[in-house]
Amino acid sequence: MSDKRQPWVQDLLWRLEALGFDLFIGAVRLMGVDRASDFGGWLGRTFGPVSGAHKVAARNLKLAFPEKDAAWHARILDEQWEGLGRSFAEFPLMDKILPSTGRVEVVNAERLAEIAANKIPVVFVSGHLSNWEVMPAAIVDSGVICEMTYRAANNPYVDKRIRDSRFRYGVRLFAPKGGDGSRELLRGMNEGKSVALMNDQKFNSGVAAPFFGHDSRTAPGPTRLAIRFGTVLQPMSVQRLKGARFRAVVHDPIVPPSTGDRTADIEAGVRMINAFMEERIRERPAEWFWVHRRWPNEVYAALAERERSGAGERA
């Protein structure tokens, strides 16, 4: 009996969740960009530190910056919660946060213009820096034809709303099936379209590459695509300037090695991306997505053991 009702109950819960999502989007869009961003910052500062994700972020900071003191860690945590809150409230307003609206300064915009004019596909890579939605917004606003990958929401009604909201400013999202080397990505690049992928989160079956001194599993897909199509990895980063104003930086291309040893070349490309991401995070540590468990479980276990040993010695 309960099994037969389960799909109906799940559908009802999804629809209620989507209704709440609609109310939130409506309220945020009524506020306007600046007030919504400020409100989101308040939400982040207020509720982030009491969430379970706060402990994850604190552990990540200790792993990445063990040399910093407790006061520095506390300050970065506070700043990252405010930034995350702002980004959360800004997402439904991204059609109003584009270079063409004056809210996004693009550094090295001529590189995007070159990609758009040449119609030669590249593999954009970035990470969850500041409001990371600014990157696809800057790409499509420049005229580059690009497909953006994302992880589909579990709730299909919410997922449709996410896709529709991005469609308003030209971003076509799709969730690749079968991993980061899906047929959709290959088809898009064969048609001359660029692709954009986030490459800074844990990928269990990925390449083990150094990241802040710890090996971390990283998706090889972006590097694999660049090598397969004989193109470059085009890194970008996003910086928050003040409030809901941003700088999108188009960095120098990363050229994966081409030695003929495909496995070694992919591994080298992944290491280059990790090094790029680490450099960006070190420059502006409060702007990264610290609430994600980036490293393997054994790295966190070793940190916990060190903390227990230190507490025992002090006692």
C-alpha cells in the first residue's frame, strides 16, 4: 500500500518544494539586485555558521591553510558565508548581472571575442569561485556559442525552473549522462560549440592530482576533451568586487601536453587545472566554495587524528 502511494507522495512533495522555490524567486526579483544580494549576505552570515556544512568548511580551511591561525580561519569562514548567501540570492537575477548591464567587468574580453569570431571550440574550465554563474553569463554575453554542463536537481520541477531562468540570458544547460565524456559534449564540440565545465569538485573515479598538498580525485573530462579535439583549456575566474558587482577574468589558455602517451597527457592536464584553481583560491580564499568535501575520506580522518592528538597533548 505504502509503496503504491510513494510516487504520488513524492510528486506532491516536489510540487510543494517547487512552489516554495517560485515564491523565493518572486520575492528576490521584486527586491532588485542590490537589495536581494544584501539580503542573501545577511542570510548567509546568520544561518551558515549554525549549519552542518560549517564544520566541513572549517576542516577544509585547516587542510588548505594549516599555517594560518584560528582568527584568520574564523574571518575567512564568515566572509565565505556572506558570499555564498549573496550568490544564492543573486542566482534568480542573473539575467540582470551581465557585462552588458554594467555589473560585470571582463578582463581580457578580447580573448572571448577571438573565440567567438574564430568559431573554434575551446573547453572552458573554472570552479566555484564567488558567484560562479557570472562565468557562463560572461561567456554567452560575449557571443561565444557554448554549452554549459550542470548537475540536474533531484526535483524535476525545480530543475525545469533552473533551466528556464538560465535560458532568459542565453545559457543552455544540460546534464550529461554517462559521465563527463558524454555523447552530448562530443556532439557539441563536433558542431564547433565550446563547452564549459566546473573542475574543482571531488570526482571519485577521477585522476589523483595534488591540490593544496593533498592528492584529490579530479575529473579528467575537460582535459580529455581538449586533447581529443586538439584545442585548449580556457580557464576563467570570477571575483566579487563590491555587493553585486563582479570581475570575470579570462586567463591565458592552458595547453595540455601532447606526447603521444594519452594517459600521461590527461594526468598532466588535470594537474595543471588543479594548480590553476589552487592559485586562484590562494589569491581570494574567502570566495571559494569551502562547504564541499573536496579531499578523500582518509585525508579528513588524518586531520581528525592530528586534532585528537593535539588535544591530548594539551590536556
